[in-house]
Amino acid sequence: MFKLSIKIILVFISLVSLNSCIPSANTIAPDVYFKGPDKFDTNNTKTYWSSTITINSPMFGISNIISFYYLRFAQADSLETWQVKTLFAAKDWIFVNKIKFLIDKDIFEFDSVPKPIRKVGDPLGGSDISERNIFIVTPKFCKAILLANVISVRLIGENSYIDRDLSKSDIQQMRNFINYVDSNVARTKLN
């Protein structure tokens, strides 16, 4: 049990450190981060992502699950996509395959793209697992977030699910990101 607690603490510190390092290098607006085209990318893809939003964080002695998501917008020469990227890390697989958002009274459900990244021993070795998924979301979903009062998120797997009611701060982070991309980046506007 003590070994597990130390591992959870180290994973949490790693995630916090990673999250705090990335924004300082790539922050272009509140809750908006940017990565420009790679010199090997012939599509000139630009990637924008939001601050991370926790779905489930470890509770010592009760749960060793870490799960979060962030919004992502990718823009290439001829294509734009809105996405949600998730990370689920725990002792056991749930085989994430869907994500649902309850936005006020409307439900938005998205399937994971094929071939999610699933690893054992990630990020700190041992028998812990991680599952990383990408969900392509709709402009209608993004517009609903801009108007939302209450949002809940549910990460669904074949074996289980986890969910959380988002705070006003979480909702504002999502709005900051969507507003910035819609106003300054996207060729196709939400309105």
C-alpha cells in the first residue's frame, strides 16, 4: 500500500509538472496553448489545446485513478477539427471507447477514434496502465459549451465509467479556449 501511494504521488507530481511547463512555453492566451507546423509536416498542421480538466484525481487510500481531458483544435491546409483528448491511468483497464457530456439538458456522445494508445507501465513502470483516446467533436458541441450553465462529463469504457460535474472554473476554461479559436483561428465560425 505504501509503495502504491508513493507511485500515485509521483504520477500526480509528474502530471502537474508537465502541465505547468507546457503552458509557460506555448501560452498564447488564457487557457490556450499552441504548437506550430513541424518542419516535416507537409500539411502545415497547427495545433491548439486548452488547459486540462480533471475527470478524476487520486484520493489516497480510496482511488488510484487519474483521468483528465483537454480540448484540441487542429488546423491543416484544407481541414479543421475540434477534438477532445483524454488520459485515463489506473491499476485496471476500463477500455475507454466513448465520452459523454451533459450540457444543461442536452447529451453529446462521441466515440473514440480507432486504435487508442494503451500502455502498461506508463508513466512510471510497474503494472499501472494508461489509456489515451481522441474524440472528434462537433461545432454544435463547442457552441453548446459557450452557452452552458451546467456541464457534466462521463468517460465510458467497456468495463466501467467515471464521471464528474464540472466547476464554473472548468467551464470557463473551456469557453476561453473555444472563444479564442473561434475568434482568432478557425476559418469556419461557430456562429
